[in-house]
Amino acid sequence: MILEDMDNFLKELGVGFLYAGHEFKIKIDNDFQYIDFLLFNTKYNCYVVLEVKTKKVLANHIGQTLNYMNYIDKYIKEPFHNKTIGVILCKKENKFILEYCSNYKIFTTTFKLNLHNLV
């Protein structure tokens, strides 16, 4: 489970990641929604929305992540912070991979993590 080994998980992600919250509660219209993990990256001076999926990434997962990113940009981030980025961690072929998306363009890249039993 990610929460049980948050320190190593953040190290696996790379330099500068800080934990801001798990199941971070936001209100979009009249509905409460929960961001799986909200992180902050000091190197890039931006929030990072991290969504965890136990299946392959679908179009609605990207849309959901983009909505969360837009919310953080509008209501949470400060003017001196860079735009929020989104990361989708998903299970593919019995491995967990990271897939990235951005407000301006959506692109994906994959690499293997040395994490066991994340979800």
C-alpha cells in the first residue's frame, strides 16, 4: 500500500516530491470528489495530482485528472506556483507504471517502478 511506505514511494517518483494529502477532498459544482494523492514538487514548483488506477488508463481517467488539475490551479495554487501536473499510476501487465498528462497537451510515458503491493 502506498500510504504504508510513502517515504519510499516519493523517492521512487523522483526529486522534490512532498506529500500534501490522501483522498484530498474538493467540491466541484455540488459534488464532493476525492483526489487520490495531492503532492507538491519543489523542483518544478507545482502541485501534482496523482491518481491510482488498478486497471489500464481510460479516457475518463484522463478527464477526471484534468478536472482535478484545473480545480487545484483555480482554488489551491498560489500565483507564483507553476501549473499543476497530473500523474496516473496504473496497473498494466502485472506492473505499475506512471502515465503523465498536462493541461496543455496530453502525452504518456511509461517506466517501471520498484514498488511491490501498491494497491
